[in-house]
Amino acid sequence: MPVNDWFTNAERWFEANVVGAPELATFGFGMLGVLVLALLAVAFSLVRSLLKSLRNEAGARAARNDKSPGYRILVARPTGQRAGRAWKWLLSSLESYVPEFSFGAPLKVFRTGSIRGGVETRAVQRARRRLQTADADMLVWADRTGRKEDGFVVHGLSRGGGLTPAEARLFTLTLPGRMSDLEGQMQRVAAYFLARELQPALANPQSFRPEKMKTLSNALSDILEDTPALPLPLRSRIEADFCASLVHIAEQSGDIEALEQVIMLRRIHLDDIKNDQDASRAVQAHMDLGRALLAKATKQFDRKTVEAAIGHLSKVIEALQADPTIKRAQAASDAMYKAQNLIETRKRFAVNFGA
């Protein structure tokens, strides 16, 4: 039987026993419609991705072509729940308060599209490419995962300190997810930590004149006083910077009142720390208290004050010596010393005995 006849018979049998020609035609038309819709969906998705890429590229190019003086910060739209509101909050924080902590340096904020994936490798690589295209000083993106205490996570790449986009420092700032918890001073809190990444010298008060540090310490004091519900990790960092700035002011200007403020504050912290068992916060409190007491004794010598300073600084040393990282560093240093000593001994032996 010819092949064509076989197919003809099979087609007739199929129409007679399975589905007729009209139904088959309807089915084929329906499948064609589904295929067309699928192709349209794919085309729409491709066009949307292309437009998104072009929009992101345009935002980055706008930042690159902007020649106004000052810092340039690229802010990506957050991902997750109520992303639009979180974006407005973040933009307002940067534009309103970062100049306060960068001592009035000009600042310009540019918007860009979302970066999904948090600090996953691909997300960070995408962020670095966008930062390089924009030639900005910082790129910030965020994920809002919910209303928990750590529900709003801000990530960023900072070129502070003269870094290239490839060297840009990755950082993460964890904030409360509930929008009501982000009211009040929380915008200043976020702005301070972002300014700290943008200008790393803020972590080193000795880099600035006492007058500037006085302005900074006043701002940090307001934050600590007006934000009682500030998450402990953020509060600990602000306390450390606040006390360090006051000690620097006192060392340079002889402001005993500033030292007394640090001493009182850190003693209160140590009493609180006995309850929450925060070891790192305790170490920092002992460090600041020891430095403040020592600075006070330098201005107004008192043996008991010096002994108290030594006591607090000794606790810092003890805590650091117990740290596994410090122990490993010490072990490596001891081993290296032994190796060098062995080489020197061998050299002396060779010189003396001709070995």
C-alpha cells in the first residue's frame, strides 16, 4: 500500500473514531491562538526587559554625565513589600541628612532600577557594573522582606577613600521592617551610616578638627537621646563613634566636660551590659572609658584615675587575647619568629664552623 494511501486511511479513521474534521480544525485554531499568546507574552517580556535595561543605563549615564561638584549616589528601587514607600524613605534619608554628616559637602542622588538578590555574587557583580557605568561614589540597593526587626536590609557599594568600582567596599545596613519604626530619627540613623561608608574617615575622629567633631557628636547625641528603640547593633556603633568623637575633642581642646560625659555614659553602659551580656559592646565601653579616664588624668593628674584607666584597658587586652582570631595571629607570629630565629642560628653556625 502506498504511503499516501496509508496516511489517508489513518486520517479517515481518526476523524471517524476520535474527532471530526470541524472539531480538529477548532482544536488547531485554539492551539494556534495559545501559541500566538505565548509568543506575545515572550515578546512583551523581552521588550519590558529591554526598556528596563535602557532605563537603568540612562540613569547611570545621567549620573556619569553630571558634572556638578560633590558626591554622586545611585539609589536602586528596593525589592519586596511596599517597595515604593521604602524607596521614598531611603531617598529622603539620603537627600535630607547625608550632607549633615558629610559636613555640608554637596550631594546629588540618582535613581536606578531594582537589583535583586541581596549580596549574592550575581547581584553584586551587576551592582559593580552599574556603579562603573555611572562613575558614582556609591550605589545603594535594598530588600524589604517584611515587618520584622531586620525586615529592611540596605546594601551598598562605596568608593569612599578613593577606591575604583572594582574595589568598591560592600556593606550591609539592617533596619526595622515596620515603616512605623522608621519614623523619627531613623532617617538620620540610616543617613549617618551611609555617610560613614561614603566618607570612611568619619570612623577616625583624629582625621578632623575638633570643631567638626563637635558638630558630629551633637548630632549623634540627639540620635541616642531621641531614639530609645534603636536596634542594639546600631546603637552600639553610634555609642562608640559618639564617645570616640568626644574623647578626641577633649584631647585637643581640654574639654573636661566632654570627658565627664563619656565617663558617665560608658559607666551606665557597663551597668546595662551586665544584663545583656554583649561582649563586643562591653569591650568598646571599657576602651572608651579607659581612654577618657586617661585623657582626664593627662589634663588633671590623679593617681586613682590613672589606675582606673589601666584597669579598664587591661580588660580590653584580656578580651582581645581570648579572641580566637587574635590567638591565631599570635601563634602565627610566634611560629614566624621561630623560623627567622632558626635561619639566623643556622647562618651563625655556618660562619663559625663552616657548615
